[in-house]
Amino acid sequence: MAENLTPLDSLGEFGLIDRLRASVAPPRQASTLVGIGDDAAVLHPTAGLRQVVSTDLLLEGVHFDLTFCPLKHVGYKAVAVNVSDVAAMNARPTQLVVGLAVGARFSVEAVEELYAGMRLACEAYGVDLVGGDTTSSPGGHLLISITALGEVEEARLARRSGAQLNDLLCVTGDLGAAYLGLQVLNREKQAFLADPDHRPDLDAYTYVVQRQLRPEARMDVVHTLAELDVVPTAMLDISDGLASEVLHLCRASGVGAAVYQEKLPLAEETLDVAEELHLDPVTCALNGGEDYELLFTVPLAQHDRIRNHPDITIIGHMLAADQRGAFLMTPSGNAIPLTAQGWTAF
Ligand code: ADP
Ligand code: MG
């Protein structure tokens, strides 16, 4: 290695924390009174607002693979997926704390790369990184635990449980691409392991790979919904594939759902890559994961407010409680029960 990388053990825990502290942007939220440096951060939540709290744990080898995922992207994604949970409550993110376990094979510069990605995401979403904890990882794997705080007006809070009969079922963006991105990256990794001279050419896969490596939380849609004066009756983010999220929403709300297959938003690139990999793009949308789009319901009476929005697609509607269950309505008119794991259409 040509560069002079600093071994972690040459700095010690406090030295590392000092370096990381320098990589973190100074607090900008009015509600952050004290950030990194004391025993605890000090916050002043906005009077009258509700606070939301969410934690995500990311473990190397389970949630990310450093053979194809640069540390800067891991940092960005770690923040984005937490912000996505805050967005799914229709709330705005305010602060984050970061727990880190890092093995000796990482250099100080590598950990700084991770923080550079987190900093970019914090800036993108306007959230303050106000503290954390750092420890060594005897097994060597990198572990990142992020807890995000957010705020929302009580009247705008969106839980999973409020969907009603006949509500419209909506999704943001498009689905299935992140799963295909992962398949492409895994294919290239296997080719590289078999032949170290293999040079991956990912130009044809830019969109799906970017959806996998660098997802965005849909805070833009949270703001759009406020501008449109729409409060979703229920909302959650799509981390595990549309099918299982629709089922979560139905169970929490005590209703059923009809999802129309031909309404599913699939990007052109998703269709192309799915065809090349011999995968069904509808199955990728239903059972792939990590899209981090929002799934929400709105009353039928608010159809006019959302129907022309380019980032929002109406994919179906909610059924009566006595029809509990969620169905995929195929173009030929069949109703196939949605299942969380797999989909047996044929
Ligand atoms: P303590 O011994 O009380 O846990 P630390 O020495 O671990 O204190 O932390 C000192 C300060 O640095 C605290 O404000 C803490 O929130 C912050 N900190 C520690 N680790 C991290 C990290 N990985 N990222 C961000 N802040 C951190
Ligand atoms: Mg500590």
C-alpha cells in the first residue's frame, strides 16, 4: 500500500474519538445545545412537537460487504436508512448518535472515510451527529449502530395503524432496483474471486448499483406531503420489499389491500437488468429489499392532491377488514395473495 495509513492502535480510543470529532460538522439544529465532547449530548426539543426515536444496527458481512461497498458509501447509507425510519413517521430528523465497533485491520483513515460519508448524509438531511461510543471489535468486523431522533407535529404523525377501507395505497419513487444492484455487485464479486484480473464494468448498471450502494431517505416526499396538505393515514418505509411492507400495514391497520401489478413503478433500467439476469422485475419489487421508498395510504377524497405528483404512484387501495389479506391483482384479473417471502405466480 503506497499511502501512509495510521494503524488504529497507534492512536488509542481517545485519539480516535478526537479525529472523528474533527470529521463531524458542528451542530446546526436549534434543538442541539451540546454535541460531541461531554458525557451526554444536551437537546432542547421544540415545544409542542412529538419526538420520534429509531435505531438501526449494521453489521459487516450481514448488511454490507466491504469488497464492493466503499466505506464512504457505508457511512452515507447508515445515516440514510435511519433517516428513512424517521421519514416513515412523517417526521424530520434532528440528531443522531453513532455506536461503532471497529477491528484492528481498519486504519484511522478508513474510519474517517466512513465518517466523511456520514457527514455528507447529515448535511443532506440537516441532522446533527451529537455523540456516540467507540470500541474495538475483537472479531474484526465493523459494526455501526445509529440512533436517530426526529420531530413532528402531533397532527402530522403517521403510524402504520391508521389505514382505512378504500384509502389509496401509494408508493414513492420506483421499486426493485436496489435488489438488482446487489445481484450485479455479487456477480462481479464472484467473477473477481474466480479471476483476480477480472475488471468489473458497471457502466451499464449505474442506476441499480447506485440504488443499492447509496440509497436516499425520502425526506423530500415528507416535505411534499406537508406542502400538499396531505397527512398519510398510515406510512412505513420499504426496507424489505413491497409485499412484506404491505402486509405490515394491513396487519397494523386491520384492513386488507389490493395492489395492481401494472401500477408498480419500475424504472427502465430495472426492467433491462432484470431481463439480463433472468429475474422477474415484479418479484424484485415485491420481494427484493432496500428500496427505502415510502409506502403510505391517503383517504380517497385526497386523490386530486397526489395524483399528478411525479414522485408518487397510486398502486392500489385498502380492502375491508373482513377481506383481511393483501392481494396482487394481475393484468389478467387474478388476485394472488401477497406473501412476505416469495411469490408463487406460476
Ligand atoms: P464515555 O467514556 O463517557 O463513553 P467517550 O470518551 O466514549 O465518553 O466519548 C467522548 C465523547 O465523544 C462523547 O461526547 C461521545 O458522545 C463522543 N463519541 C464517542 N465515540 C463517538 C463516535 N464513534 N462518534 C461520535 N461521537 C463519539
Ligand atoms: Mg464511550
